[in-house]
Amino acid sequence: MTVDPAVLTELGYLRTRVPELSGSVLATADGMVVAHDAHGTDPDSLAALAAAHLALARRFAHAVNQGELRESVVECEGGYITSYTAGPDALLTLVTSGAANLAMVHLEARRCVRRLVTLLALEPPAPAWWEPPATAARAKPLARRTPMATLPTSFHRRPA
């Protein structure tokens, strides 16, 4: 997989702005690594765990009617693991030491996420006025199947 050098540069800048940062991983919502700056941390494992945590945190946010999840913080004995949604299909996860100023981590991570979302945009969003053509093919509903419909017709007859 080829990573856009601008994405790696952005993760490098984040490391310089947050010196307590020991690793960062940009991943898809299903746990695949897009890019990372994680030295000493397995980026594949971190991405998979972060995606699972994201899914659970999203369900938690919806269960208590708090709207869409933006970020999540896990405080550990040795530091913090913070995850930030980067659009509907990606997340940025950071691992920092306990000496990190959490407010500064949030500030820099949110800025980084905004830049990453623009870098990762594959196509510009459609204008608000755009609608798909009326002639677009619509999916037909599936035929309803019943157990009797799957049997050969000889089984449908009653014995005389």
C-alpha cells in the first residue's frame, strides 16, 4: 500500500508538536492501517484495537443519545490512548505518556485530523443542490420466498 507522503509528514509534525507522543496510527474504521508513526508499538494491533474501541464507543454514544462520537480517551497508569474520528471511515489514535498535557494533545490532534481529512478526500463532496439523475436504475425488491415455494410441485398435491 502506498501512503501519501503528506499524510506521513502530518503525523511527523504531530510528533514534534506533542513531544510526549510515543505513537500515532491513522486507520480505517475496520482496523486497517493507512499510515503510522508508531515506533515501539505494533501499528496493526493498535489499529485493530482502536477500530473495535471506536465501534463500541459509537454504540455507547448512540445508546445514551449523545449524537455522533468525536473522540475517546482511555487513561492508563502510564499515559493516555486517545482516538479521534477522521470522517465516517477513519480514525486517528495516539499513545502518549502520563506527562502529556491532555488539553494540548486534544488541540493538536483535532487540528491534525482536520488536515488529514482534507488530505484523504478522494473526491470533493457533491454540491448541496446535486441530485442523482431520475433515470438511475433503482434496485428491485427481492421476491418473497416461502418454504413451500422451494419444494417441487409434486409435494404440493394432497394425497387422494
